[in-house]
Amino acid sequence: QVQLVQSGAEVKRPGASVKVSCKTSGYTFTNYDISWVRQAPGRGLEWMAYISTYNGNTNFAQKLQDRLSMTTDTSTSTAYMELRSLTSDDTAVYYCARVAGREFDYWGQGALVTVSS
Amino acid sequence: DIQMTQSPSSLSASVGDRVTITCQASQDISNFLNWYQQKPGKAPKLLISDASNLKTGVPLRFSGSGSGTDFTFTISSLQPEDIATYYCQQFDNLPVKFTFGPGTKVDIK
């Protein structure tokens, strides 16, 4: 069955970086793209970025494009998201999601990133 | 950028009630509109794609309709397990971009 399993919770200082992994299984990794979505405490869903697992093409939400990078490792069917220069506003649950055309059909369990001094 | 609005932001209804949520796009998005259910502490779950396509395994009491800029999500008979926040989501192709609505929290009265 399709699974997206994310790395665990992180606590980071302001100004630091965080890297979250998303290990997929149960399907051919390069047949589906990956997006990252975050949710601040008590807030709604915010789309962050998209990466093509086939050719590495990316697109980012404008507000994050200067601090965000994504990579994939096709040998392990894993996607990575790295966010730099963290502030308290980046405290959120970060989700990876499989992109099936125009929708997110499978999601990771989420990774809580807490930014605190 | 396309903006998405949802109304109401929250609602409280009785078990068995019909519940309707609306989602509006700031410009024509054809039928590129999906609906998700998110329960507390859980990842969102895709319920409906392309405005009205009910995903496999999703109860038939859920439905969606609309095209262009105005969309509707309906629960025909609210059940206790439907307590959740519901989000609409649209897709842009050039470049690839996704936008969520602000969400509608559904509670039992």
C-alpha cells in the first residue's frame, strides 16, 4: 500500500535550518510528484512547494522561495525539504503529499517543527 | 494569484442535518477544485476531486458540485464522525501551484 513516512519532530533555534524527510513506498516514486504543505498551530493548510520526481522541476510559494529547497533521492524513494533562517512563524506541522495530477491523494503523517529560543 | 474563499468559517449542526459549504475562486478555475477533510491531529484526507468526483471509499453522503468560480460541498446527513475541518483546494498549471481555502470547521450541535 502507498505510504509516505516522515522524519520526526524537531526543535530549532531562530535562524537555524531544518530538513524534513519523506520516505515513500508502495508505488513507483518517479511516477508521482511531491508537494509540501504546512499548518501552523490552529491555522489552515498552506501550500509550500512542488517538486517533480521525474525531472527535478520545482515551484515554490513566493513567500518561501528564498529560504526553501527540496531534493529527491530516487534510489531510496525519499523526498527532502529544507527550510532555512527559521523564525517563530515557521513553527508548524510540515506534511509531504503525493501529487496525483491536480490533487494530493496520499499524505505523510506530518512532522512538527518548533522554532523557539 | 488565484485566491480562494470559503464560507462559513465554522458551523454547528445536528446529526442528520444537511450541511453545505461554499468555496469561491477569484477567477475561473474550470473544475480544478478538490475537497479535503482534516480531523484534529491528523493529515488531510482527499474526499472529492475535480469538483464532483467522489473518491473511492468515501461515503455517499458527501458530494460536490460547481465549476468556474463557485463550488459547493455537501454532507447530506451529518454523522458524528464527520466532525472535522474541510478545505477546498485549487490547482494552477503554469507554473504548478496549489492554493487552499481557509477551511470550514464543522461541529455537532
